[in-house]
Amino acid sequence: MPSSSHANLRPSAPSGALRVAARMARWIAVLLVVAVLHWIAAQWVERNRANLNARDSERVPVQVALLTPERVEHKPATKQRPAAPTPAPKPAAAPKPREHVLTALQPTKQTPAIAPPSTASDTAASAASAAASGAASSAANTGAASATAAASAPPAAAGVKFSVPPSGELQYDTFYNGVRNQPGTIHWTSSAQGYEMVVSVPLPFVGTFVYSSHGRIDAFGLAPDQYVEKRGRRAEDIAIFNRTEKKIAFTRTPAALPLPDGAQDRFSVVMQLASLVRGDPAAYQPGVTRQFFVIDSDSGENWPVETIGNETIRTAQGYLDTRHFKRLPRHDGDQRRIDVWLAPSLGWLPARIMQTEPNGTQIELVWRGKLDAGQNPDGAATPAAPPETSPDTPPAAPVDSTVPGNAPEKP
């Protein structure tokens, strides 16, 4: 009997092993099918990536105009009033005291200065009161000749308006691939003589990234004197704009660059663009491209920035009407993008800034303040202190900085 029972148990062992082997084979087959399906989906997404972003496919591909850095000059308020002795009526919309307006002038040949007709008329009037009628007639003839010469002189270039945004403490929600991080800030201070900009982006594990730029207002708009990058615990990298020697020096490298007119750094260029658009919004239609020479912590290059068009973006407080600008590729194969959205209701301040890496990683700043800011006399909104946002607010979409772990290259 024992021998017969052993004989009956032996065939069952191979059948159990076969069942285990069959189960493993089925799982392996399922895993292979899933892997093949994932590979097919990845290939489809890669081939149809351009069609997934409807905004880019809808933009105007034709470049309407290429604008290069142009000369700007102050327009003092006193020159806008007539020189007559009688009191003149006040202008309809006087600029705020802390703001100033610059005018970008196209390069023109200088012409000999001609005495204004009003000066000649005053001279003729004084001569008429002090001399005889013959002398008065001669002075009148002289004034008429001067007026005729002034009328025949070529008109001065009208130029492009340039208005620096007023000072403010701007707050933004920061995102990394759509995941919300701690709020970031842009400290902006401006006056008729200079400006200061400090961008602070807190990042987990590595600390706060701080980018600062300060300088003056010169004949070409914002003129940085110093640009500083402080990434977490790393030492500062500084770019110095030496306007006496017309050179740009770096602490990161012994190399130096020539300093062209209108040169900007990576963050002052955003406010330079905002000042240009704020001065003349109608000039920046879809396809219009303006070129900036932008300095990094160790190099410099031309940035062509194209106007994409008007778009509505989503913030934690609601929706904002904006104008979208995108940096075009700087060279063949450049897949890194920088997009800026300026909001007219915020005085054309940046409402959203996004950097997209070649691998698809997105780093973003989205406006965090109130949307019902009061209007300035010139139609621009004064940014108000932003309130706290609720923790359950859905993320907007993902700033021009690097991130731990996946540290992207510099833009």
C-alpha cells in the first residue's frame, strides 16, 4: 500500500510545476504586450507633438517686422506746455510723478538748428515797441523769413513711446511640470533715473534661487550696471556692465565682451519688453519681432522675441487677458523656449513666465495677485498686494530658472 500511494503522488508534482510555468508565461506575455503598447503610444506622441499644442499651430508664421534696439530720450513734462506768457490749460492726462515716459527715436541725420518762429516773433514785437515803424517792418520781415525756413525744414522723427512700469512687489505661483511649489516674488523699483529688480524663486531641498539686476535709465531704456545670479547654496555669479570702457566683465570667467547699446540681462529684458509694449501696445501685433542682446552669467547673445498674439491665461484668482511673446530659436537645433505673457490690466506687467526645456520640462511663474487692480491715469493698473490662495486651487499650467535633480541648461 505505501508503494502504491507514492506512485499516485508522483504524477501530481509535474502538473503543479506546469501550472506555475504556464502562469508565469501568461504574465510575461501580458508585460510584453503592455510594453509594446507603451512604445507605440510614445512613438505616436513624439510624431504628433506639434499637433498637440494648438496655440503654436495657430500663430502667424510670417515675420512682419524686425525691431532692433533704438535710441530713447526723456520727454520732460515742461516741454509739453506752450511758451506763451498766458497760463496754458492743463493737459488732459498728466503722468504720475513717479513714472516717466521715454521716446525711442529712429537714427536720423542731425540738421542745423533753426530759430523757432515764436522767438523771432517775440524779437520782432520788442523791436516794434522800441524802434520806428521802419525798423518794426524789417523785424517782421525777418520773422516771416524764419517762419518760412522752419516750415520747410524736415520734420523730426516721432519715435516709439517707452514707459517704465511703476514700482511694485509682485508675487507669483511657481510650478515645476504643473506641480505647485512655494510662491515666488519679483521686487521691482523704478524711477526716472534708475531701476532695481530682484527675482526670488524658492525651491525644495536646494534653497532659494535669486536673480537681481540694477542699473539706470539711459538713452536706450533700461541699462543694467550689474546682474547677479545666486542659485541655492552656490556662490554668486556676477556680470558687470562697465559703461566707461564699453565692456562686460564676469566673475565666472576671465573673458570679457563688448557692451553694445541697449544690452540687457536675462531678467531686465522682461521689463524692457514690458516698457516698450506699455509705451505703444498697438505697435506689437502678431509677427512683430524685436531683437535684444542679452547677457547671462558668463556670455551674451541675441534674443529675437516675437509677438504671438492676445491670449487668455488662467490664474489662481481667475482669468487674465494677456499678450503672448516668445523667444525664437537662437540657432539651428535650439529647442529651449521662453514665453512671456504681459497683461494690459496689470499695466503690462508679466502675468506669466514659462521656460520649456528640450526634454519637455516646464518651469513657470503665474500671477498670484488680485485681478481688480485700480487704473492709473494712463490706463495702466497698479499692482495690489496679492492675497493668499486656497490650497485646493488647481495648478495653472508650470520660471526662468533651474530646478534640483533635473537641472536644466541655462536658457
